[in-house]
Amino acid sequence: MSASIDPALAAFSAAIHAFAAQDFERAAQHAGLAAEQAPASRVFREAARYLDRVRRDGKRNVYVAPGAFLAFIRGGGNVRLYERTSAALRAVYGEHHTGALLDLGTGDGLALLPALTEQVAAVTILEPSTALLATSAAAVEARGVRCEAICATAQDLPRIAADRRWDLAQATFSLHCVPPAERPALWAALRGATGRLLIVEFDVPRFDAALSPAYIRYVVERYERGLAEYDGDGGLVAQGFLLPVLCGYFDPTAAHSTYEQPTADWIAELTAAGYTATARPLDDYWWATAQLIDARPAR
């Protein structure tokens, strides 16, 4: 980020600190100042709009505008990201002669469904949302693949996987929701239940604290890229999804639901759990590079 907008970045940082302190009046004021000082910045401009609304109406749940999330996940860089993710999964199915597949945190099947090939005879999907579970299960069966749908989280797998076996297990952008303290039990269950594990997650740098200058700068730089992908939608994605997410990073009153980390940390966890794991980049996504982690139980 150029030094010419450092004063604007300082004003934005003040807005973020005020937001974290639940001082929405001051947060809106500082965000407005940042937007004035760097009018070309999408982040500062959209943050000023969003925080002014928070000042007036209070905080909103990030999914309060479901149309915004759908526009986000099916637009911008997500189109290429999921195409590459599905292609990578499909390639593994072909080389692995997958018969039975376990998918953790399937969602509506955005990554799974385009990847399915004739090598996959049966799919077990674990998904905590009953609505998304029903949608993805119906779509899998519509492709002529037997599907077992289980409404559960990844943390429930140790109970579910007892005395069961799958040829391959996968989790695309879902395991970062599992708290680190709960992952060892998950790794152990997977190690006994499958011969190969695929994980797709973002390679997010580690920062000292959420309010550290380095993290705030990272968020600003990355969200400039992300917001640019949704220009022209009248602010639907920016105001209805991305800005609530951005501000949520810095809200100490919000429930902690994501535990993203560097790819090296994922591999270290898997290695400690008895896996041999490698990683390769899938896509230079605006938030961070998406990586495919390929793990097998060590011999």
C-alpha cells in the first residue's frame, strides 16, 4: 500500500479500534475521514457507508441479506476458485479409484457436485445445516450416486466413523470452523476411517493479534481486491456481506467461528497426528491463496 494513503489507513485503523470498543459513533467518524482522505479506496468508502449504518441502526448479522451471500459465492473470484477446486478433486477421484467418498461440511455441494465422476459409487455427506444437507443430498442422488446424508459437524465424526471406512475423505473450506483443540480427535478418527484425506483451505498468514497494524493492513489490501470483483452490483455484496465480515474480524463480542491458519500449520497438525501431508496452490484468491492439502496415514 502506498505511503500516500497512510494517513487514511491511520484513520481507518482508528475506526476499527473504535468499532472493537463498540463506539460506533467514533468508528463512523474515523471511517468517513479515511474515505475523504483516500476517495479511490473501495475499502474506506464502503466501510464509511457500513459504519454509518451501524451507527444509526446497530450491528447486523452477516447473513441478514442472503441474496448478498449468494451473489458473493457465485460471483467474482469464487467462480474460478470453485472451478479449480472441483477440477482438483475430480482428478484425485480418477487416480484414486474412489468408491466411497466422505465429504465434511458439504454446504450446498458447490465444490463436490461438479467433481463427481463415475469412479464415485457412494457419498456420505456431513453438513450441520438441514436445508443445505437436503439440497446437496438431492443433487448427489440426481447424478445417480448413492448418498448418505448426516446432519452433523466435523466434530461429530469420531462418533459417526466408529467401525466405518471410506476410500477417500475431503473437506473444502470447512475445517477452519473446527476449533484447534478439537482437531486431534478429528484427525484420529479420519486416520482410522480413510486411506486419503483432501483438505482445501486458504493459506492465511499468522498475525499477533486482530488489532495489530499488520493485520489491519492485510485486511485492507486484500479487501481492496475482493471488493473490486463486485463493482457494479450497487453495493449488494459489499454492504450485504463483505463489510459485515470485515468488521466481524475485529468485533470482540462476536462468536469466534473461524480459525484460519497458514498451510504450514495444517500440515504440522496432520504430521503430528500420523499423516504424511503435502500441499499445492489451487488459486490466487483475493483473500489468500487456496491450497490443496493431500494427506495419507504414515506407514
